[in-house]
Amino acid sequence: YTVMDSDEKVIYYYTYKKSLSNEFFLSIPVTDIVDDYRNKFVGLFQSIVLFLIFGVISGFFISYDFMRRLHVINQSIQLIMMGDLSKRVKSNIGDRELEILAENANLMLDTIQDLITGIRQVSNNIAHDLRTPLTRMRNQLVELSAIQENEKNKESVTKLISEADNLLSTFNALLRIANIEANNTQANFKKI
């Protein structure tokens, strides 16, 4: 219902009846209800804004810290990608999940290094094992060339000696590479 106040303003009231049998009426001005809801809404809105600001600031610091730790891992991986398989990813970076990732990367690098070492050793062994029979074969071809009287046969044997020399130089190059990779570069140096 509406009532005029002393200032000739219209005030709307909300009336609440407890029951039909009671004559109890509670009348609250509608402006009070609106003001109450407005105050609650403003308080809720301010809380949401403060919560969002806090969330954005917290998110920034958390992501900055995570990116800093991830950068440490990335730097280690870049050094490894440059060819130094003896380097390892730092695993004491303060975040358990990233530490597990670093430990797994280090285990993977250990496995890769072992495999590469094995491959180098096998190729080194093959070069050694094949160099000796090739040298014997070359020496026998030289002996055969010396006793050949037919020029056509002698020319064929000379070509075979040349091919054996090429194979021997290839195996020697492989052995030099294996020595260099094994940091045995001083094996071929002589005192002057």
C-alpha cells in the first residue's frame, strides 16, 4: 500500500501478514528493502573485485616462479643439445614435479650416453678388427703383384691394392675420430 509522508513524498510499503487469523501486520518501507539489497550487492561486488585482484596478483607470482624454474631446466637442456651429453639437468629446483621431470630427463640422458658410448665402442672394435685382415690382404696383393709377369694381371692387382689402401685410410679415419671423441687427441702427438 502507499502512504504520503509529511514531505508529500509517496512511500511504498511492503506488508507481511503472519496468518489470516492474526491481525499482525509488518510494514517495511520499500526504499529500506531496496537500500538493504543495494548495500548487499555493493558489498558482494567489492568482495568479488578484491578477490579477482588478489587472484590475478597471486597468479602472476606463481606463474613467474614456475617460469623461472622452467627456465633453469631449459638452459640445462640447451647445453645438452649443443652436444655435451655429460651435462645434466639441475634437479634441486624446489618444485617436486619439476624435480621428478629433471630426474627422468637425467636418467634418459644416462641411457642415451651409454648407448652412444656402446655404438662408438662397437664401431671402434669393427675398425680395429677389419684393419688387420685388410692390411694382410694388401700385403699379399703387393707380393702377388711382384711375382706377376702378365701386365694385365699386374694392373688388376695394382687396382686392388689401391682399393685396399682406400679402405685402410677409411678405417684409420674412423679410429682417429673414435680417439678424438674419447678425448685421446694426444695419442697422435709427438714431441718436437
